[in-house]
Amino acid sequence: MNATTSAEEDLAAVEQVLAGDVEAFEGIVRRWQSPLINMAWRYCRDRSRAEEMAQEAFIRAWRGLSRWRRESSFSTWLFALAANVYRSELKRFPAQTLPLESAHEPSGAASQLSELEERRRQEALRRAVLALPLRYREPVILYYFHEMDLAAAASAMSLPQGTMKARLSRARALLRRRFPQLEEESAVVELTALNPGKEAAN
Amino acid sequence: MNWTKTIRSEENGAGADRNARMEAEIGRILATEEKLIPSSGFMASVMEQVRQEAALPRPISFPWTWAVAGILLAGGVFGWGVFEILRPELPALDILALRALTLPSPQAWVPLAGPVEEVGWVAMALVISLLCWLLSRRLAGSGGLL
């Protein structure tokens, strides 16, 4: 499904819902359930809670559908609304996180990285994002959720792109300090990409 | 001297490279996230809640027009009352000029003093009560409760 078709379908569904057809909202839920759940997952890293938060976002969208101005795309409006819902949900009941200082980097030399250890390391980094201060955490979540589209992430947070960029940079610096071993491993990744045969032989 | 500067700038350059590499690695990890698939009952659950919400009567919208008018009226009455209380305490002001700005003073109502005045107050209270009752019925009716 391309973006234009999706936008047209969203618009048509919204018009139908506003005209009183409750069932037309199902099309919107079908199209956006996966993005909204995955976005919520990045906020809390708890599957069942992510679904609850996404459900709440859909209900708020249902209630506020008439407030969507056609100036921005439906997806932009929906993501901004969902971000607001997730932010306030997590203020009420914070996600279970460790302080950033106690987010341990998995040990082990770069050359001994097994797939399992690699996964554990990646998960540790993703969880460390949740331990960032809120003003840095949310830009990271939204930037990578929107596949590194700075404009989309900034618009979901109603922030200027410059501010968003500055917060992202600060967040990366905080994570970099917390995970110094990433340097060696990124070098290994680069070497592997350059000499795949040699790395396999080792 | 120049060598020191060169070495320092090379170190800074190396540091910046290292930071850039690490940040690229952080970006790579955060950008590659496995996608969650919604559970089978998710959509049904959302639609069930939406249907329940749709079946409820619409909430009564707050009557801002009436509220603003009421607040202005109450504020005006309160202000006038305060002014009337404080007026004797302001001898420096030109009383005649102030009288021109305010409602007739109680002395001007002397001919109405006595039982007629009391009846007037009671009648006014009744009219205000009636208006309040009619207003609340109208609001409840527009909200579908009556």
C-alpha cells in the first residue's frame, strides 16, 4: 500500500466516522495498530502495556477525530496524539527502568561476541534509552521509530527541528559515555563489512 | 610548538572520529528493532470500546457563553458592592463625580422604603430562581438528559 492510497483511505474513513459510521473506525485501527503498538513498545518495552497504551491512543483518537485539521497528514496527527498519550501514561505509571549509571554493558571481548551476546548488548542499549531523562529519551524514541526522519519526529513532539537535533545529539553522547565498549565493537563491525572472508576464517 | 598543536588537533580529530563511530553504532542498534505483531484480539478490543463509547449519550458541553456572562455579572455586582462599602472611606475623592458614575445611592430610594422594598427584593429573588431553573432545564434538555 503506498502512502497516497493510505492517506486517501484515512481521509475517507475519518469522513465516514464523523458522519456517524462507527464501524469505519475499524479501517483506521487495522492500518495503524502495528505502528502505534510498536511506538508504545519503544516507550515502555512491555508488550502488554504497549497494547494497553496503544488502545488508549486509539480511543483518544476516536474522541478527538473532529479536531484533526487537514493541514497535516492523518498519520502526523495520530502519532503526535499517541506520543502525548504515552508520555502522560508513563508520567502516571513510569516504566520499570534502571538508572542510566546502573545499565551495565555486557562484558566480553569484541572478537568473542556470540549472537546471543550481541542481542543482549543491543537490548541493554535499548533499555538504557528508557533511563535517559525524558527530554532526551523521547526524541531518541521518536527519531528511530520514524526511521530517522527528523521532521516527522520533531512534528510528533511539536518541537523545532533544531531543538530536536540538539537533544538527539546530547542523548547519543549520554549513551556513548554509558557504553564505551561500543567503540571496539563498531570497529569489528566495520572490519567484518570490509573483510567478510577474513573475519569468518578467524 | 607547532608539533604540539598538530598532535593535539590529530588527537581531537581521532576523538571526534571515535565518537562519530560509536554514535553510528548506537544509531544502527536503535534503528534495527524487531517489529511487534499486534495480538489477535487487539482490534476487536479497541472496536468494542469504541462501540461502547459511541452508545453513550454525548456529554453536556460546558455553557461558556452563559458562564462568562454570569461571571461578568457577578464580578460587576461584587465590584459595585465593594465600591459602595469603601465609598465613605474615600473623602478625598469628589463624591459628586463618583455619584455620577454609580447607581443611585440608597438615599434616593427613600420613598420606596418599607414593605414595598422588601416585596421587591423577594420578587427579584424569585425571578432569579425561576431563571436559574429554566436555564438548567434547557441545558439538561440539550444534553439529551430530559
